[in-house]
Amino acid sequence: MYSLFKIVFFGSIIILFELFILDFITINNIRPDFLLIYVLYISLTYGRLKGLLSGFLLGILEDFISGTLFFGLSALTKTISGFLF
């Protein structure tokens, strides 16, 4: 059983990787969203409900850690993509 705690733990590692290391790997200011890829993987593997919950939790966590101007936008996009796939 893949618990929600493990999903959030690995997602937080991906968020930290995106914030600190991925800035050095950009190509023409374009960088991949590995957290979105992870949410899509969770949704396809474990179903819509886990994809929906993990997308929301990881999106809120990403918005909180990165301190963006539009708080909740990452949570919204990752929740929708976790539900659709």
C-alpha cells in the first residue's frame, strides 16, 4: 500500500530538488516540472482519488515553500491534472 505520507515525502524531496538544483539545469529559461510528472504518475498508478489528494497537498506545499505571488495556483493546476489523468 502506497500511503499518502510516502507520496508527500517523495514529493517534498522533488520540490526541494526543483527549487535548489534545477535552476542550474535550465535551457533558455525552460525547466521541466518534475512535481507535475510525479502527480501524473501517482494518478495513473493509484487512481484518481490519490492523484487528486496528492496534487492538492503537493501543490499547496510547493506554493508555501516557494512563496509565489499567486498562492494556490500550483495546487489548483496539480489537483486538476491529478484528477483528469
